[in-house]
Amino acid sequence: MRNIYTTLLLIFAVAIFICSCVIGRRDKRPLTKAIRYIMIAAPCTMAIYAAALIVRTQFWAELMYAVYYTVSDVLLICMLLYALKYTNVYEMRAVQKAALYSVVAVDGLLMLLNVFTEKVFIFHCGPVEDAGTFFYGIAERGGLYNFHRLIIYGMVVLIVLPLVIKIVKSPTMYREKFWLTLLSLMIIIAANVLYLVMSLEIDFSVLTYGIMALAIYYFNVIYVPQGLVEGLLSSSIKNMDDSVVCFDIEGNCVYANSVAYGFFKAESTEPFEDYYREWMNGRQLSEAEDSEWKETREVNSAKRYYDVSFKRLCDSSNNYVGCFFKMHDETDEVEKLATERFRATHDRLTGIYNREHFYDVVRDVVRKADPGAYCMVCSDIKNFKLVNDIFGINVGDEVLLNIADALKRLARPGSVYGRLSGDRFAICMPKERFDPDVFSNEIRRIGEKSGTATYRICVHLGVYDIVDRDIAVSVMCDRAYMAIKTIKASLADVIAHYDEGIRESSVSEQKVSGEFGTALEEGQFCFYLQPQVSVRGKILGGEALVRWIHPERGMIPPGEFIGILENTGLICKLDTYIWELACKKLREWKDKGLTDYHISVNISPKDFYFADIYKVFTGLAEKYEIKPQNLRLEITESAIMSDFEKQLVLIQRLQEYGFMVEMDDFGSGYSSLNMLKDMPVDTLKVDMGFLRQTSHEERSRTILKMIISLSKQLGMEVVTEGVETREQVDFLTEIGCDTFQGYYFAKPMPVSEFEQKYFER
């Protein structure tokens, strides 16, 4: 009997050990790791006990029994750590683990010392006979064995306690696994108690260690209770946000979760079965196919969107056993997608189309229409930046919202409108439905609603009739904005129509800007001089006027390029170039002894922004070693008034250096007596246009006489430009004018001609 038992223990121990090695390689989970320790400690305990039964000498028998009891302590520690990990009821602290290991170590030491002391257990006087074989068995247990017994029973209690707590606190579907684990442990305890009570020679409970190790592995890693699976599946379906309805092979509803009852507004299974029969439409389950589709339903007065799917269910033999419908509420996803699409295609402030989507929609609309059937109307707010600066961004946003609302009111069937950028809006509409009067009234209404008593909102419209449907929508809008540029500063005109003349003008502007750099490098720009004559007919000097001598087009009039260069900011480069030519010419005159003549040069308003006027002119005077008073500087009223205090300081610095400063075109702008009072210029240039094209000539003459008289009293020299007749010369001489400039004396001429005409003579 003993031989059979020991053989069985060894075989069982080897098998469990091999199983633990396989588990260690395949499964690295923490719980499986704890179970693996049990599956290593259990076969070791069994093998050592078998060795204790096999050995033939008392010393080795006592030693094997001592090791057996020590290893059984280790097995219980592994089971305790497993139970705590498995139940997650309590986590031992490091101090507690150290105390436990220390107690077990003391127990192991006492067991090993028992070989010499026999204070724990005592063998029979000789070996025990069992079916003709002999082995050493324990005859009695000493007082120190109670210490070992206390450790064993204490750890058993610690193992059982978390399992009991987990069974009590866990949901019903989980209790089975904990019960099975506890039952495995109770079998060991029962077998061990039976061994002690019956005082058996061989401890048959050791075999249950291996059974317990395999049972723990099976019930915790492999085995899943059917009730747990069904419970989890049932709970999962029950708590799903989706509607789930299950049918058997006959079409009877066997399950529906609470969401499904809400979806069908059902109180019984009848609506589910009606839905099934309607969908099957007389087909058998085997004839139906798995499919998905979309449905829209009204739930609580709100539209909801569902993704519905139908699936058939088969058993292990691939026989159909039923089916189910799943209804996923995708309303949030649909609304989120709709919101994202809206944000991608609409302006966030006004809620109308943004530029990209406006272009896309207009392109599709126009390409399907006849040429000329549609027009593009674009709006632009004059000086909109001032609105934000003066009144704040909130007021600016309100203005933009008012324009967006106006577009909605003006839109007719077939119209497309959107916000292009900033304060720019556009509407593409059938040409026959565009009414300029209606748009003008709407613009006026916007100005009255958005403006204030101190600042009026002015909106301009550009209209482009879409003849060429194949050009880009952005180009259509650009052409409408080209038309707006023709309105300029007019407050009366609010709508302008695009024509080819505007395009040609724009192309011409681009051509001028494109050719300017080359023309400047090649010296195509030169300056002419228009003589300035004293009241006695003596030549005093001349005004430098730029001319563009194009190699192909000949002379280009200043009116065709000066304004363009001012708009693009290139005028500064041209002026600097002419200034240097003038200084260079003054140096030539100086070298010839002609030091009594001056040249007047013009300073554009843009020059004050792009150049350091004082540094440039003083640098030129020093570079060419000319007298500053021979280079006269002409500035306009608008340049002075743009930043009065700053320009006043600049003029004073230039005068202190020696330059003569002239105010050009006085009388042609918005001149005032304050100008004469506050601006200490040296010369006042009066425009003779003041006398022309007026029905009140006598009044004009009186005002002109007064201006010249005031200038004289203020110590200013007066130059009258634009003199064309002898009568004008006589009148100006009579009222005290000093110097004349105009066609009566001479037109602007090349410098060489000027020198030949006046200096050589």
C-alpha cells in the first residue's frame, strides 16, 4: 500500500510540476503567477513526503519529515498570497509579510533541529511494517509541534477568511468560482483532520495537495461557470445603450432589453414580433441575410437617427437557432458630424457661407446657368478698421451681422451669399432679380442702423455680370471689387458696375508696376523743368517734373503712372531718384558759375512714411556740395495735415539747415487761415485753377488778392502756377504776385532745352 501511494505521489508531483512550467511560459498574468507558485510548492511537498516514506535510515527519515513540514508551511504561504490576490479583499504590507516569513522560518528551524532534539515529533523505536515493507513513521508529537500546528491553522484561517468574505459580498453569478476554490481547500483540511483523528501511519491528505493545486488552476484560469457567462451576457445586453431584440427560429420574441421597449414604445412583445414579421415579409430565417440599414424615428417630439442591423444565430452544427435586431442610436454622431460640416462651410460669426464653400456652391450654380444669367455683387465697408478702433470690436461685429441679415433679406430663389473675409461679403444672384434701388435702400438702412451721429457707416457695392462661366469664382469677386475702387471717396455713389475698361485700367496699373523697376534701372525716367519767372521777366529757376520716356511707347504722361506709383508705394523710389538728378544738375550749374538759380522738387505724401526726409535731403546737399537754398522743397497741404505736429518740426529742421520750403497747390484743396498762421513755409504756390470754372470770378479774384496780401504780410514769397494768359499776368502783377509759372511763359521742357533757352542766351 505504501509503495503504491509513494509511486502515485511522485507521478502526480512530476505531472503538476511540468504543468506549472508550461503555465509559466504561456500566461504572465499576476493571478496565474500566484497559482504557479502553488503548483510548484504542492508537488515539492508531495515529493518530499514520498521521500520520507522511502528512505531506509532513521536520520534521513527525520530529516525528510522536517523538510516536509517546512515546505508545507511554504505551500500555505503561497496559498495565502494567492487567496489575497484572487479575492482582492486585503493587501499584506511589507512588515506583515516579513513577520509571517520570520515565523515560518522559526518553525522550519525547529523542524530541522528536531533531528537532534526530538522536541517536535518522535519516531517509532523501529520501522513500521506495511505489507512486508518497512518505513519510518511518527509515533508521537512533542510540545513544539503545537507551535507548528498553530502556524498551520492560523494560515488556514487567513486563507479561508477572504474567500468567505468574497462569497458574501460578490454578486450571485460570481460566487460559484469562489465556492469551488473554498471547497478545494476544505477537502485538504478534512483529509488532514481525518489523518490526525484516526492516527493513521501514512498521511493520505498529502495527495490532496496536488488535487487542490490543479483544481485552483482549473477553476480560476480555465473554467467559466455557465451562469456567469449567461449573467454577464444578459447584463451586458440589458445595460447596452443599443436596442437588442432576440427571436427564436419561429419568430417569437425571447428577449428584449429596456432600450428596445423604449425604441418600439412597447409594453409587451407583440410590437417586436410584428416588426419581425414585417421585415421577414414571409421569408424563412434561412432565406434572410445579415444586413444593415438606417432608420429615422421621432422620440419625445425629437428626430432620432438609428443604425439598424439584423444578424442570424447558429449553433455549433451551423444550424440556425434564432436571430436578433440591434438598433444603435447614432443621433449624437449625426448631429456632431452635421455641426462639424456646418463649421467647415459656414462663417462662425454670421452663420452664412464662408469663402471656400461660397466659391464651391457658386461654381456649381453658375456652370448650370446660361451665360449672363447671374451677377456677382460684392460689398466693402469704407474704412471698416476705424469702426473697430473707434467703437470697439463688438460694434464692428454688429455691423457685420447687419450686413449678413441684409443679404438674407435680399436673397431670392437661386441666390448664394457668403462672407469672403473681414468686412467683405458677396451674393451671387440671377441678374434679372438684381434691383439697384432695393440694394441702395438696404445699404442706406444699414448705415442708419449701424452708424452714429458722429460716424456714418458707408457700404459700397461692386457688380460683375457673369458672362464667362469658366473663370474662377474668386476672379469674379475680384472684378466686382475692381468696380468698387472706381467709387473712391464718393458718398453719393454706392454701387458701381464692372466693365472691360476697369479691367484694362487694372491691367495697365499692373503693367506700370511691373515695368517700373526696369525703367528706373535703365534711366527711362528723367526730369523736365518748367521755368519760374519773376514779375520783371527774369528766369529764377524751375520746377522739376518727372517724365517717363518709354523705349516702345514713347513719352508716358505723368497722369498715367504717378497715381499708380502712389497707390503701390513706389513713388518714394521715383522721387528719391528725381531728387538726386536735381541735385546733380545743381552741382553742374555750380561748376559753371550758375549759382543764382534754384530747382523745386516735389515731395509726395507717401514719402513722409517711407523715407527720412531730413536725412535724405541733407545727405544729398552734402554729397553734391550744393547750397540748400538752391534746392526748394514743395509739399502739399494733405501731407502736412496728416500729422501736423510732426511735419511742423520737420519743416523747421529743414529751414534751419537752409532749405526753402514751399506749400504746393494752395487753394486747390481745403486750405484754411490756420494753415497760413501755423505753418511757417517760405513760399506759397497758388493754383490759378482757383479762378477758372467759376461763375463768381470777381469773388474769386477778391479772395486771391486777399491770400497774396496776407502772404506778403506774413513774409512769404508767392508763386502762381498755371498762368496761361497776359490778362492773368497783369492781374497777378497788380495784386502783388512775385513769381509766375505756367504755359504763358513756357511748358515743361527737357533740362538741356531749358539750359539752352535761358542760360546760353
